[in-house]
Amino acid sequence: MSQSLTIMPVIGIGEIRPGDDLAAVISEAAELLDGDVLVVTQKVVSKAEGRLVQVDPKIGHKPLVIKESARVLRRRGDLIISETKHGFVCANAGIDLSNVEAGKAALLPLDSDRSARGIRDALTHRFGVDVAVVISDTFGRPWRRGVTDVAIGSAGLRPIVDLRGTNDALGRELQVTEVAVVDEIASAAELVMGKADGVPVAIVRGVEPSWFGDGGVVADVVRDPGEDLFR
Amino acid sequence: MSQSLTIMPVIGIGEIRPGDDLAAVISEAAELLDGDVLVVTQKVVSKAEGRLVQVDPKIGHKPLVIKESARVLRRRGDLIISETKHGFVCANAGIDLSNVEAGKAALLPLDSDRSARGIRDALTHRFGVDVAVVISDTFGRPWRRGVTDVAIGSAGLRPIVDLRGTNDALGRELQVTEVAVVDEIASAAELVMGKADGVPVAIVRGVEPSWFGDGGVVADVVRDPGEDLFR
């Protein structure tokens, strides 16, 4: 069915180390087509960018969380919910202790939209394939249990798309409905990454062509604190 | 690729009216296979269940929002963010004014997990196909702009799955990571529903078999207000 979407895990990507060329590694492992959306987890982007720091076992990772935060919103026990310097609201400033070398932690990319653009540009110019790139991370939510993957960076995709701004099927004018497709794509990709261990990349094929374009997650998705009813 | 996921819109479902037999309508329009997850939007479930009420144009829909809410959390201008009687936190108590007959509004199903079970049971017993059912709705989020689809009801699926409770690739024990796959499936389905007008049902094919099982969104996903740091 031409209107269907296929989500494929990219198998065979080994351990990523600081300085690794992610675009080359992904090109080697995946058969990309023009119009694909490539979803890459934050962890491998952070590793490739060398965003690894030593955690002092005597003081733990909390000082790091504070250092990576613009401000702390809530604390409960060991949990710190803060706003990162990018504007993301998440637990522990997005710092990752799992699947990282013992004693080390992976910080978020400094500029996650730039990271996405870097991968996209390398794939376009060196590997000749025109894909959008989404960098995903796993965040909790208020009100709802369980975590879901959302986008922390993107390139080549309009992060928010007005899907229902036209008249509804009954002929009346609808309110604009701005859908965060970039986050829905990150969540969809997670469904195949979670099936196997250590799958840091997935391909989403069949995304509506009109959704490709400019924008980034920090500029388009992060809500201005002044607009936010719950901060 | 056997580990991939396919998401297909179900085309050709016409206007749904109170009393319509959704399982029969869906069976007619879709070729379902055992192991599929069927995602159905709240709007058609509410219509089929006759959850339509008249809106008095003199007073608008706000009294309805208050009536459908367990408590109001925030107000700004015309926007009311409240907790519904199910425990969902959303705008306008999930009441839907678009694509509903003029002068009417669609309320959320009274028990959205029961609605999902009803569709699933009918498909199993009358149409002989063993699928999970997710009822989706479009909610905003704090911190992030744009709306995404989440689950408000489910049947036949474990809404939250521990995906990474085993040792990580580097051999250390990981924290349990409870992933709200039911919400990720709702978001994934929206990506194909938004491509065409008036597509209220999608099929997600290839979902990990171990995710099928018992549970519901209200019991498993709604966070207890006492646990919530932002209410």
C-alpha cells in the first residue's frame, strides 16, 4: 500500500567510539533511499561526538546533572527533573549511564539539531542520499507512566506539521492542529529498536513528502517557558 | 525484514453513526491478520457509542468540559487543562468539536479500555482474528509544542513493557526501563492517519509478540496523582 509506512531497524552497528564517523557507519550498515527518515539514538551521537565524562564514584552523577541543567524543576529522592540548556525538560538532564563504559556518563549533544544536520549533510554530500535525520532520546512524561522516545534534534524535516488545518469532512473550518510529527517518528522508531538489543538506528520509510523541509527541534518544538502552563 | 514494522491506513471507512458496529465496519474495510495491532481513533469510537451531546451555542462547550472533568488543573483564555474522570490530563476534557455534526460535541468513551475490549472481542469471536486494539486520541504536552497521539484505551496488549531490564551490552545490570509501547503505537499510527483525510483506523503489523497480553491504559498508564511531580 503506497500510503503505508515501514520502520526497519538497522542491524550490525557495533560499539560507537569518540570520533567515529556515524554517517559512514550507518551507510555501511543500511540501504538508505532518498526520502527515508533516519532515526539515530542520542547515545551513539553523544559517543561519536565524545560527549563522555568521568563520573566520580564518591559524589555520583548529581553534580553533573546540575551542571548540565539550566534550572532544576523538581526533585524527588534520587530523581532530578530539570530543564537542560537546550530547553528539554527531562530526568537527570538527559545524562546516560547505561551502555556507557564503566565510570563514564554520556551527556546530551551540545547542539542536537546541529548533530542531525551533520549526519544529514554527510549522507547527502559523501554518500549521495537525501534523507532526513532525527536524533531520539527516551523521556518520561508527567501524568502518564512509562517512557517514550521523542526527538531532541532533526534536520531535513518540518518538526511540526499542520495536518488538519483544512475544512473538516463536514465542511466547517477546523482549528489548526499542529502535530509534532518529529516526536511521533521518534516513537515509531523506538518500536523496532526495542525489539532487539543494541539497535541505535532505524529507518522510517514512506513519510509524507510534504513533511520534508526546514526546522529543528530546539527552535520548533521546545516550548517557551513563558507559554508553558506547568513549569 | 522480519523485524520491521508496517503501518497501514485503513481506507474506505465512511461516516460512523451512533450504534454502528465498528468491528464489522473495520473487518469489511481491512484485511486483518492475527498479531496485528489495530489503532482506532477516539472520535469514531465515541460516535459509535453515541457519546454525542448538543452544545448550547449561547453557553458554548465550557460547561461540558467542567462536567466531564474530575478537576481543572490550569486555565488560560479559552483553554482548560483538566483531569478527566478516567485520569487523563488533557485540554477540554478530550471533548471533540471537529468532524462532528454541527452543534454537537463528541465526549470521550466512558470506559475507553472497555471500548477497546469490545472491539477486540467482536473481532475475535465474530470475525475469527486475534488482534490487539488501541484507541488513540490527540493530546498536547507540557514543555513541548505540537500534539501527538497517545492511547486512551487498549486490549490484548501490555501497555507498558520492560524493554531494557536485562544486562546492557557492556555486561552491567541496567535499571528497568518501562516503555509505554501503547503510546508509541498510537503515535506511529497517527503518521499514516494524518497523511489522508478522515482515516480513523490504522493497522500496525509486526509488533513484537511478547508485547501481547493483558492490561489497560487507565490501570497501567495513568499515573497516580500522588506520584505525579507536576500536578
